[in-house]
Amino acid sequence: MARIRQVSSPEERERLVDDLLTRGYRIERRTQSSIKLKATDYGEAIHHIFLFFAALLVGALVFDLLGLPAGSVWLVAILSNVCYAGHSWFTAEEIVIKLEQ
């Protein structure tokens, strides 16, 4: 769900949009009365590092218990990071800036 910000003038709206673009947001939709922005977020680097090594460890244990070749553990670690990045991207903050009427 998006946060809604009300502004009183088009100039104030443009200043706010410029500020958010500087912070890493991108414009998803622009109409006469509103602009929808979304944060570009793939997740924190430290979370990716922790998830990678945790997936390697858990994957190695599971693959060893199942008698599977250990070479596929890398794929599990990489896919877990891709899933985390996708989750972070799709759940990133959204802001709708509307002109007061």
C-alpha cells in the first residue's frame, strides 16, 4: 500500500519529486493530479551476504543428508539471494504525491 502525500502547488510537488528521485526513487506513473514513485531497493548487502552463507551451510547439510551432489549447493545460495532481491523489490516503499483540489 502506498503512502499518500498531499501538496498544495505543482511547484511543491516537483520539488518533492526531485528530492525523492535524488534519494533513489523512480517514477512509476504520472498524471495531471498525482505522481506515483517507488523506491529502488534490492535489499541490504549485509542481508545478502548472510543469506548466501546460510543457504550454503543449510544446503550443504541437506544435500549431504539426501546424498545429492554438493555442486548444486551454489545454485541454492544464488537462487535464495535472487528471491530475496525480488521480494525486496516488490515490497519496496511506494509514495503517491497528490495535488490538493
